[in-house]
Amino acid sequence: MTAVDRWLELEGLDNVRDVGGLPVVGGGTTRSGVLLRSASLHYVTPADVRHLVETFGLSLVLDLRTTREIDRDGPTAVATAGVETVALSFIPEEGRALPETGDDTDPLLRNYLGYLADRPDNVVEAVRRLAAPQAGPALVHCAAGKDRTGVLVALVLDTVGVEHEAIVDDYALSATRVEALFRRWTTIEGGEMPADLTPHLPRAEVMAAVLETLAREHGGAAGWLRANGLDDDAIARLRERLTAS
């Protein structure tokens, strides 16, 4: 793993990468070895667990799936190995009330803004955990590692000052792993590959719109986080942890 090639090639994961090496406005980059973004850890192998725990030093997992998803799959091998795992669903268990954004708003954008409107407490708590004093290397995941994970990682990267184009590019990278994700799921679960994967692909313009909305309405992700209860000390710690000159 290098700052250029941020992918981790693990046996049971098809969409896991480091967010290090991304350019920060005004100079510098994000640090490697601090935060991974990933698909669900349900299929990790013992070798994967050893790599994450012993080599990467993983000490915290933020699981953004719903209780229903977690109960269906059971505890992950990473949690069983003793890594602190915190469930912070971005979707209400009883369903969602999507924000009123106008009839012509992209449905995927509605979903992404819906995470912030539906569960701001969990979004803020996720960032607070990443910014906690003495926090160690962390991993954030949902099911595929592209939507809920994508929004949280974008918020974090925007907060620490990563260039918007780099944030969008990082989000869109998951499109290259969607086929592998579905192939693994359908092979193990006995299903069929979708005839068309296009509806499942992340789209750069949607994440760009999320960042534009945050900038217009809150002065950026940091402003949204402050408005929803995150203090300046936590934001400062997050920037110190994730960025290097």
C-alpha cells in the first residue's frame, strides 16, 4: 500500500482503500495509515483480520449499516478479534423522511442529503469518534462502501480541507469495484448478477452536488458539523490527525 496506490488487496474485501495521499487546499496531503473506507467486513478471512489488526493497527470500526443489516449478518471477525466496533446507522430503522429538495432533484442526491437530515446525531458521532483524543487507525464501512461510507468520508475530507475534486474522485473510485462486489455476493449467496450494474454505480456529479450544498448552506462540512454539535476542538484534532504538511 502506497500513497499512490491506496487500495488494500484483501481476500474477503473488494472495496477497501486508505484515504491517505489526497491533496489539501493550501498544500500538504492526508496521512496514510489513519483511516480506511470499506465495504462490509462480513466476508473477511483470518488473513484479512491479521493484516488489518497486526499490520495496519486497526483499533476502531464504524459500522454505518442498519440494525437489521447487522443482525442478519452477525458480528464480524474483526469485532470478534477485539477491535472496537461502533454501530452508527445513517438510516432510521423505521424508514426515512427524505428532505424536500424539489421534484427535479436526483434521487441519489436525495438519499445522500437524507443521511444528514435523518441521522445527524450519528453522523456527528462518527466524526467525533474519528477525532477522539488518542484515537488510533480506524475503518468506516457500510454494505458496499460507496454510499453511506462515501458521504461520511466526504464530510471528513472536506472538514480537513481536501480539495473538492480529490474528494469527488475518491468517492467515484468505488465504481471500479462494484462488479467485484456483486460477483462475490451472488456467488456466495447463490443469486444472479444484475443485468445492468449502472444503477449501483457511484456518480461523481452527485457527490459534487453534496459538497456544493454543504458549501452553500453551511460554509462547508465543518460548518454543518458545528451546527449539529461538533466542537471546534474535535475539528482541530481531526485536521491534525488526518493532514500532513
